[in-house]
Amino acid sequence: MMGKVTLDRVIAFLRVYLALACCWPLPPDATKFRRLCRRTLRYLCVANSTAIIVSGVWTISKHGDDVIMVMKIGCQMSAAVQVPLQIILFAMQDKRIKVRIFIILCSLVITAACFIFAPLFLPQLFPLDLEYPFDIYQPLQTIIYMHHILLVLQSATQVGANTFPALLLWFVAARFHILSTRFRTVTDMKQLLKCVYEHNILLRYAKEVTRVVRYVALLGVTCSTGAVIFGYLIFMSRQPVSVKFPFFMVTFSGFLELYMYAWPADNVMTMSSDIALAVYNSSWYKDDVAMRKIFMHVMRRSQRSVIVSVPGALPQLCIKYYATYTSAVFSYMAFIRIIIGQE
């Protein structure tokens, strides 16, 4: 019988699962040798993914007239490009990031397994549809195969690494919810001033978290868009089911990756604005003038919700944006499908 899934078990699983993502923060007392090993692993992971990207560009330039091949490589490269960029982003935010969902992790594991074992069932040498400008014999073939496996695992773990920003957003939303409950039960000036102080601290903390999350979210939206569109086109093409299934999982993971951000970001936006509602529902009208003025100040300040956005690139990230994004992506898919069908 399966044991109860707890937060401690989820975090312990993530620490092992996200080893190749190089995003789990080291403890403050980590030794110089441990920091050196982390830095070396990051360099190796970036070099491995960069080599795959170069091979993908060369393959596309060689088979530019093969639409199916270009779509396959495009879908695979959408995931590969995310690896080095996200490692760099997490490295830049190492000091800020200090602290979702098994269905996402399971889908990533299934996707990675489909690509890794694809050569056993399909007429291809390697997990990715890449070619090289030199002859491939043993043991070079085995080395390249392991090279592809490492990249597939990196891509899966990098998508899973997005659980960190999601956890940060859930934590911020939980703190806003707790604070709104305290505002509803305020009875004297001392409690009110304490809640106002905590509200100021929480707003500054939420601002720091959104600064960390927004660029990682923008990268995830960009890469998942390419993976979703190319994966859908492969899925709708006249290919065997064994070829379609891995790309269907890539498309599914792309939608989940964006939802991973949109749901907690929407919750943060709602909870931060609920502070004003909590203050309004309290017994402020029974208090003296000084407390009423403080309540009014908190209500005015809470009318501006905490949002995750990048000016000019990523609008307000929320469930509404996710629905709009999904609708737009399906429109692009239908448009490209019509063009391919006419050709």
C-alpha cells in the first residue's frame, strides 16, 4: 500500500529528481569543494546541451526541405534551448531562491523514457533525430547515444525545475491568506500596527519573488510555445503512433509547464487583493478615527495586486492569460495545419 504523500517526501523526491537541473540551492555552510562541484556540473550541463543545439542547427540546415524533419527537430530544440538558458537564470538567482505536482513530474518521466527508448522500436540510431557531419561507428555511436540520453534527462529536469518558482508563489499566496485572516480579527491598535508591519514586509518579499519568477516564467512560456506547436504538428501528421506519442507528451508537458506558473501566480494576485476585502469585512467602523485611517490606507494599498509580468514581453500571468494563450496556440496550430495541408 502506498504511503501518504507529504510535503517532506515531495521535497526529498525533488532534490533527487532535479539533480541535473542544478537549481537546488546549496546550504549556507556548503564547503568550497561542494560549490566547485556544483559549478563544474553546471558548466558540463551547459556544454552538453549546447553541443546538441549545434547538431540540431546543422541537421535543419541539411534537411531544410523536409517539413516533417524540421518539425521534429524544432520540437526537440525547443526543449533543448531551455536547458542552458534556465541553468544560467537559476545560477543568477542562487542567492534569492531558498525554497507541485506529481502528475507533471510523471509526465516528464514518461516523455523522457519515450525518447530514450525510441531507437529500440523505431528505425533511428539515436533518441533525437540529429545527424552529424562525420561517420559514426562504435564506440562513438554509444558515446553519442549517451550524450542524447543526458540531454533528454536535462530537458525533463529543467521543466521539473519550474516547481521552484511555483512553490515560491504558493508560499507568498499562503502568507497573504494568513495575513488577511489576522486583519479580520484585529481588535486593538497594537494588533493593527503589527498586521500593517507584516503587510509591508510581505509586499517587499512578494516583489522580490516576482522579480525572480518573471524571467524564468517568460523563458518557460517561450520554449513551451515552440514545443507545443511543433509537437502538435507531428502528432497531426501521417506518422506511426510510436512516432507521435513522444511528441504528444512534449505538447502535454508544454501546456503543464505554463499552467504550473499561471495557477499560483493567479492565486497570489487574488490573495494579495483579498487583504482589502478582509480589512473591509473587519469591525473597522466601530474603532476610533486613527484606526479607521490606517484601515483605509491598507485598503488603498491592497487595491494594486501583486502580479507576475515582464513589461513588453509577458502580460499579467494568471488563469485568464493561460486560457488566452491556449486559445491562441490552437489557432496557430490550425493555421499552420491548413498551410501544410495545402502544400
